[in-house]
Amino acid sequence: MENPQHSLPALFKQLGLDDDPTGIDKFIASHSPLKPELHLADAFFWTAGQAQFLREEILDDADWAEVVDQLNVMLRKGRVG
């Protein structure tokens, strides 16, 4: 069975965040860059449920893990452009 492919907007929707391109850009701009030593799920801006979801997806290498990694990279780089 093939794992589903999730998009960044779908992840934002799953997390209960604004999932349109402007909302995603604003979120990245206002929450980055993250410190290198900080785990994504430990960032101050997540709710307990969001943090748990992110942590579980990465630890379990679950079907959302790839897009969670993408978000992690985006938050470390900061806003581009």
C-alpha cells in the first residue's frame, strides 16, 4: 500500500492554521527563524495538540513526516524574498 502524499497547505489545515499561500507566508515570516537546537514540536507557538501531532509524525516516520520536515526547514531558513 502506498503512503499518501500530503501538501504544505494540507498540513496547515490539519494543524488548524490558515492554509492559503498568504497565511502560510505570514506564519513562516512571524515564527522564523527557529534556533538550530530547538526541536520543531518544542517551539512556543504550538498548542499542546499541534506539538503532539508534529512530534508523533516525526518520531513514527508517519505519512505526514515528509511535509512536517518541509515545514521545519522553512521555519529554520526564515522568510525568503
